[in-house]
Amino acid sequence: MLGGGVPLCSTSVQTASSSTSSASNTPSASDAGSSVSGNDYFAQFDNFEEDKDASLLENFKRLAIQEGWSKKEQERRRPDAVDADINVHFGTDMKKLEIWQKLCEDCDISPAPPSITKCKKVCALAFHGIVC
């Protein structure tokens, strides 16, 4: 499900390494040296106000326009925003099967698979193209 602050499902909860982009002088969350948790991802950008009624993807698109990010820059930064949103809704311990099963259920994958590996695979298959 994508609306109302419900997390956008990710094909991976691992964050790609980040560095300051030449496309923007705004550092990514990992560049800033701060922990990206909660809605702090959006808070790090000056003059950006997160719309609490909008989905993660909608807020991210608005931010990308504000910051003038290219498609490539958006792809590089999107995992940080997704990870932060997953942390808000599911916690940070992604080694627990019940967390992955909850993520599957919230992404309308039912029944949730019986293993973390299978949960990751069905999320990747079901939502390929939304986050990638």
C-alpha cells in the first residue's frame, strides 16, 4: 500500500553507499553523518515540508523536483528514503521473520511467506519497478 505514510515496499532494505552528488550540494542522509530514522529523511532538506497525508513516493518526487535531482540522482537517493520509512513502520531489526511478514501483508502479499528469503523475493517480484 502506498498512501498515507504507509511504507513503499522496497526490493532491498540495504542502503547503497552514498556520497555528495555533483547534481546537488545537498548531502544524502548518510553523508550528513546523521542517523536516518523516522521522518528525519525529509527533515534534513531546507525548505521541504513533508506532506503527512501523502505517500513516501509522492513526498520523494516533490523533494526531487525541489532539489533538481536527475533521474539517476533520484535512483541513488531513493533507498535512503525507503529505508527510513521502513524503519518508522517496521523497526530496524530486519532479521526477524515477523517484520518481513508484516511488510508482505502491508504490501498485499498474502499469505506471507514462511522465510525471510522468500519474503524478500516476493516483495522484489511484486514491486519491481516501483522502487527500482
